Amino acid sequence: MTTVVDTATRFDTKIAIVLRDDLLPWQELNVTAFLVSGIATRADGMVGEPYEDADGRRYLPMMRQPMLVFVADAATMRRIHATALRREMPMSIYTRELFTTGHDDANRAAVRAVPTDGLDLVGIALHGPRNGVDKTVKGARLHP
């Protein structure tokens, strides 16, 4: 089997997911999945074409570009959020309260109930120009 790697593809944009450093492993996975779903809906072209194996079975498409996952403490999360807001950078958020809700309407109501500065952020996903995303997540470290 031949593996094709396209090393010439370089995206002008970047996706970064930042998780709070005090989450349990299942919470990290759950938050990452929800955050990426928000980024996937951001713009046309974020999701690639469906996959197909050699037997012709089709699979759902996935995000087109790589994503980096970072971890940060609560103070760094607040700074990243404030910087992303100031730069008007598209983002999805996940707050601690969402671990206790059971459906999408309750999730939105939980976020709506808290002022911006009071959000207990446990996850943020950003999509934007590479250098803008890099500067915004400065201080976070790559997930081990």
C-alpha cells in the first residue's frame, strides 16, 4: 500500500484548541469534540470530501486542515479568550457548566446566563490567520 503525503499544502489559517489543564481525560475528549464541531461549521471549505475505502464503502468527511491541541491554566484561558474577542477571532467555547447540562438548548442557556468576564472556560477553539492564532494562544503549551 502506498501512502501519499502532500508536503506542499500549507494553510494560511490555523485551528487551535485550548483545554484547561485541570480536566479529566474524558472531559478533554468531550470538550475537544464539541469545540471542533463549532469550527467545522464556521465557513465553507472547512470540511473536506467524504472518504472511501478500496471496497467502495463511504465514510463521512473530516476537517481539511490540521488542528493543534494546547493546554492552559484558568488565567491563561481568560487571557486567550479576551485576546480572541479583541481580535474578533471566530471561536467556539465550552464552559464548566456544560458538563451538567443534557442537551443543546440547555447548553446555550447555561452560557447565556453568565456575563463574558464570568465564563468558567474549560475549552476554546480558534480559527484564523496562522500568525494571529499563534499570538492569541501564546502562553498555552502543546497537549502532552
